[in-house]
Amino acid sequence: MRLITRDTDYAIRTLCLMADRPKKVFSVSELTKKLNIPRPFLRKILQILHKNKILEAFKGKGGGFLLKKSIDKIYLLDLMNIFQGRFSLNRCLFKRKPCPRIDTCKLRKRIKKMERYLLDELKKISLGSLLN
């Protein structure tokens, strides 16, 4: 299990680079060169960030992407939820159905406790705090 997937990592790297010049409109080509991320992956990431109101998009000549949201208000957990879905350490599935012991499983209770702790910690990490 990975805590952070490739898409989330690319999003973090892209937003941190853009945060250095928050008023600048970045082209996909420029970001691709600076971040060394394959263009198709980067375009998909940028479109998802735009759809989620983190970036603003500009079409045409001189177009590109601009940070719409303050880097201090973009949290790691939000990006994880956008690109990876709801965070969960334990899915409690047995042959694609909920496990029949889900209510009595002692291991599940301990894992849920760890999950709550990890979620609380992830909620505190803004991208701005990673840059400072």
C-alpha cells in the first residue's frame, strides 16, 4: 500500500513549483520541462486541479494555468482525496463483499484507531507548510 500515489505526487510537485510565482500563468510545456513529468500525465493532473477549483485555466495564446487557491489552503489530504479517493487503511472486504466479522474484528478496531490518527495528522499538512 502506498500512502501517496504518482498522480498525487505530481500534483504536489506542480503546485509547489507554481507557488514560487503565484501570479504567473504557467503553460503545460513550461511545467513539463521544469518538472520532468510526461505531458499526458501532467495535462490530466492540471485538468483535475482546475475542475476542483485549485487552478484557473486560460485558453489560447499565452494560456495556461494559474494558482486559484492559496498554497496555505491546499491540504495534502484534500489532494489525496481528489486523486486517490477517500483514505482508508482497511477496506474490510472478503471476496468483494463486506467481511462477515466486520463488527467483531479486534484488528479492525486497532487499524481504525490508527487511521483516525493518521487522518488527523494529514489534515494539518498544507502545501504551504511543506515549502516553509
